[in-house]
Amino acid sequence: MSSCHTEKINAIDHVYREMREQILSIFRQCSIPEAECEDLTQDVFVKLMQIDVLRLDTIQGITATIALRMRTDYLRRKVFIRKAVSEIKTANMFDTTYNDETYRVKELHALEQKIVDGMCELNRKIYSMSRFEEKSYAEIADTLNMSYRAVESRLYRSRAEVRENLAKAGGL
């Protein structure tokens, strides 16, 4: 292990001990469940470890920035899920009024599933775990024994593939 790498690990360890409670509070401010706050805090430091070049004088700012962005991503995802569930519940309440829309949703879901079925096995697993099982990047990485960044990259490409194919099929 190089001295530069050891220095980086020591710096991150120091920042972890110094800023852990502050990072936790960034997530707690939004009433995120405590277990998820802990997971998100750990993800912040995992992401910090993945940065190739860190300057010791900016590491605290980078750590806070990563945490704020992760919080924003987390909240956006939860709002999206809540909105989708709400729309489905509303559609089910007024099934006769929204019959055409319900059919369209089923049609889009079937088309999405067909696209996913055509992906390579690993991308299909990652996409399905994220989209249908609502697993986080970290959970997927642990389950499939992959790096967080590899999951992030494959999921990005898989989502792009689904969007592109839905657009081609006139689904979006």
C-alpha cells in the first residue's frame, strides 16, 4: 500500500470520526428513518473512498457536499415512489374513469418488462432489484458482490436503455 493511499485512508478515517454526527444530522433533518440515515452516512464515506484524488484541505467540504447530494437523491426517489403509488391508488379508486389510463400503465409495464428481459443477465438483475424491489445501490452491490460504482454505472445504462426503447416504441 502506497504512502499516498495510507494518507488518504487516514484522512478519511479522521473525517469520519470528526463529521459522522454532522452527516447523520443532514439525513435526520428530513425525517429519514434512523436505519436509513446510518446506511446513507456509511454510503457517503464509501463514496469518499472511491474518489481517486482527494485534497486534505477540502475533504470536509467534499464530504458535506456528497451527503447533501445523496439526501436530495434519496428524497427525490421517495417522492417519485410516493407519487406513483398515489396515482395508482387514485386510478384504482376511480377504475371506470381511468380505465384507458390503467390499460396504458399495464401496456407500458409489459413493454418495460420485455425490454428488461432482453438485457444481459447482470443488467437485468441490477435493474430489477432497483426498480421492482426498491433496493439501494449499496444493497445491490452487497447482494451481487460488486462495487457501488459498478452498480451505479450499470443501472444508469440500463435505465437509459429502457427509456430509449420505450421512446422508440411510442411508450413515452
